[in-house]
Amino acid sequence: MENTRNFPLTEDLEIHNVELEKFLESFESLETDLESWIYLLKESQNLKGESMKTLEKKSPEIKKAISELKNISRSPKSRELYEARRKAELDYNSGMKGAFRQGKEEGLEEGLLLGIRMNLKSRFNLREDDPILKEIHRIKDLDRLTKILTQSVQAKTLEEFKKFIKSIK
């Protein structure tokens, strides 16, 4: 490309002024990413078959741009269906992330409660129906349960542990 001026703004952003009608490179002669982008912009209405697939292979960004071009060029009904599918996909992914996070928290809570119960039963010979175990089982706050687990290991006596439980309510 003749008379190309490059204006770097930052390491990550450049601005290129291009007059598309003066860009005369053929598809076969494209060498740089910039040339591929300019070709895509200029020839987007005419891209078909192999030339489109070859451009898509050049970079993930170009592939995404071509995908968006295909979406824009669809009929209004097709675009509406595509957008509804895309929204459903995003909603599903968001729901899965939320469910995963909730499951992780519940698993952590269960593990902390199990650790506390096992610790207290083995150290202080508590029975499963002991009131202190029932009281601890009602606690859902993970930070409090973590502190209780630590104290269940460190307490020298059951009385010392019970005082701690009363102090963090």
C-alpha cells in the first residue's frame, strides 16, 4: 500500500486512514492483517466460498467480523431468530455460572460442617444429636463456619469451644 501513514495511539491501538476505493490489492496478494481487514471492509458484499473461509482462517477477529456480517445481512426474521438464539445461549451460560457458584458454596458449606462435626465428635466424644452440633448446623455463613472449624481444632476444652460459639453469634 502506497503512502500508508501509521498513527500509533498506544501499544494496543492504531488508527489507519484508508480510502477503500484506492485499495486495489487482489485477494491472492494479501500479506498483512491490515490488508486482510481492508479487503474485508471493501469486499464484504462480494465475499463468497473459499475466499471467505481463507479470510476467516487468518484470525479469530476476522472470523468474528465475518460472522457478524452474515448476521447483519440476514432477513429481519432470520436476524430476529439468530438474536433470540444468541440471547438464549447467553442466558443459559449465565444461569450455569450462577448454578456452579451456588453449588460450590453449598459444597464448601457442607465440607466445613462435616469437618466441624467430625472434629468435635472425635475430640470431645460428642454424640450426633448434641445441641451444639445442631446449633452449628443452622449456620450458613462461610466465614463464620471457617472460624468455627479453626476453633474446633484449637480449643483445649469443650467449654472453651462453647464460649467461642456464643461469642460469634
